Amino acid sequence: MPAITDPNLGLNYGWTLGESGWGAGMDANLKRLGAVVSLSVKDRDLATPPASPVNGDRYLIPAGATGVWSGKTDQIAARIAGAWEYHVPKIGWLCFIEDEAVLAAYKATGWSPGIAI
């Protein structure tokens, strides 16, 4: 079983050489990588989760969000296997906001307004 958690992405590692690391820990690692690497989200000001999300959809959760997004301000909501998973960003993460066509950075005060690209 992994003994160490990566401080940047929250990935588990430290399996003993030859130990099978496949299981819940490895599945969580792969889902997290799929959600946050090359981060691009559909929207960042949608306060209510969409009614018919598709697996792979990602959103930045705004302040005042409702439903299952309530209380998760600035987190990344990723639709994986029919359910929402949430990821807390770290300072310096970059995200392309699709509906605004801007690249935003996460800072101590939250997501930046972004720059057009």
C-alpha cells in the first residue's frame, strides 16, 4: 500500500517494488490525472450543475453554487463515471476556460480573470 501522498496533485505512491499497486489507490490516481492535467473547463460562472452532464465535462465552481456544488467554491468539478468528483486547485495551476476563451491561473485569492489566447 502506498505510504506517501504527493503534495501537488495528491497522488499516492510508495508501493514496494513488485507490489501490485492496482486497486482503489491507483484508480484514484488515474482519475485525478485525467481531471486536472491539461485542465480545460466548459464554464466558471455556472452556479447550478448542468442537468445532463457528459462524462469528461469539467467546470470551475463559482461562489454561491447550489446543489451538489454548494460549498465547493473554486474547486474543479469533473464528471467521471456518471458522478461529480471535486478537485481542490493548488496555487499556480492553469486552466483554459472554454466559453470565455481565456487562460486563468489559480492564486491565493482564487482564479484570475484570465488572458485571451
